[in-house]
Amino acid sequence: MLARGCTGNLWGGTVPDGVYFGDCLDVMSKLPSDSVDLIVTSPPYADARKHTYGGVPPSEYVEWFCERAEQMFRILKPTGSFVLNIKEKAQDGERHTYVLDLILALKRNVGFRWVEEYIWHKTTAAPGKWKYRFRDSWERLLHFSKTPDVKMNQDAVKVPIGDWTTKRLANMSKNDRSRQESATNSKVGRCIANWDGKSTVYPTNVLHKSPVAHNTGHSAAFPEWLPEFFIKLFTDPDDVVLDPFLGSGTTYRVAARLGRKPMGIEMDSDAPLRLEA
Ligand SMILES: C[S@@+](CC[C@H](N)C(=O)[O-])C[C@H]1O[C@@H](n2cnc3c(N)ncnc32)[C@H](O)[C@@H]1O
């Protein structure tokens, strides 16, 4: 196993630091159990990019991924999180089901809890036209955990409340000042006054963000906001962050910048790594 660009043991602990080259299955099987705080990654989407960095046929994808996911489950701490960025491709005019099958297999066969599905709405979708579909402008960001007791720093990812509140909160009615139940009896209530005086609020599970990644040289690099959002949300400084499909090293670079202990695994020893901010 060759480590390139970063060697030695940065934190002298139980988890090796740095970047490791090889199949993540082999590298992860050498890591200790319950040792990683966050795994955030984007694996090959089956064989969607087989001409650049290879891939796995959709029919074999779930089995291939679950073998690696068993190691992810083992090395994740009980309070840890696993965030999987993935999207199914369309084949023969319909969406393939390998991502849906994978979610079920990760739950039923590997033992992960499927905590949440964040939607990444790509605000700058590429132009194009297809016979039966429109332009694809979203991907899945699937959040899994090992136990119900997940570390989650919700305040770390608050977003600006938005200009609309200035006008709305300046003209509050009597009803706005107490909790109002939905007129449709849906049991969904709200109290507008709860937003008064706030400049930031919790985000929703739809992340409206650009797909643009700068200066990477990799065909499928993360934009930096993506690992950054989940690293801030699910880890503290000095926690261990692993990307087992490292590509150009975006997760590693962001984790290091945020004072976490970064670790990455990449099969292609010629991958265009950029590990420093
Ligand atoms: C979608 S890209 C990841 C890009 C990355 N998020 C970035 O920001 O650059 C997937 C990467 O996984 C690597 N890969 C594929 N199979 C692998 C395996 N079994 N173990 C480790 N890396 C693998 C590919 O070479 C590719 O660079």
C-alpha cells in the first residue's frame, strides 16, 4: 500500500493518517474498529464514468459496494456518520434502481440506519435535451449511522434567514405571535414570531448549491462546500474524517483546513491529488 504526498502518523493514535493508494476494501480492512468519526464520499456511480476512472456494472453494484460498506460500518465509531453522494443513471430510457436497492441492502444486510436523505439541488445544471426526461439537476446525499446516538452539531451549519423576514416580521398579526395549527388539520403548526430577532436558521434537507469545483483536474470532484457542510455538521476538531474514494482529495483538503484528522484512499495512484488549501 503506497502512501503519497503525506506520510507518517499525524496524530500518533490508532488510525493511520494521510492518503493511501489501493482498493479501499483492502485499506479499510486494516483499520481498527470504531475509529472513524465521519465517512463522506462519492464512489463511482456504477459504470457511469467507466472511460475515465472505471466502474462497476449496475447489476453488480450493490454487492460490490456492500462488501466495502461492511468495512465502513466496522470502522465507524458508534456516534459516527456515513454520508454517501450518489445518483442512479438512466439506462434504456428509465432510471436504474441500483441506488434504491443499495439503500435497502445497506440497511438490511450491512446494518446501517438510514437517518436522512439530503437533496443536492445543483443550481447550475448543464444544458441538454432528452426524449423522455428533463435536465438532471439533483443528486442524493444519503446519511447513514451505526446507532441512533449520532454526533450532530446543528448550529454549525445554520444559514442566513433571508431578506423576506424583514417585511414579514415587521407586520405581524395577533395570530403570528402564537402557535397556529394547520387549517387542514395536518397537525403541522407554526409560530411566525419564533423567527423574530434571528439572523440565521437551521437549513432544510434540500441544499441549493453549485456543482462547480475549482482547480482539481479530476472529472468528478466535489465542490468544497459539500464535504465542508457534513464535516462541520457531524464532527468536532481533531475528529477523524475518511474519504475512501478520494479522487482529487477534496474531502481531505477541507477536513485538514477545518482542523480535523483527514484520511483518504484512492485506487488510482496517478489521481490529480490536491491536499492543501
Ligand atoms: C467520484 S470520484 C471521487 C471524486 C472526489 N470526491 C473528489 O472530490 O475529487 C471516485 C474515485 O474513486 C476511485 N475509486 C474507484 N474504485 C475505488 C476503490 N475500490 N477504492 C478506492 N478508490 C476507488 C476512482 O479512481 C475515483 O477517483
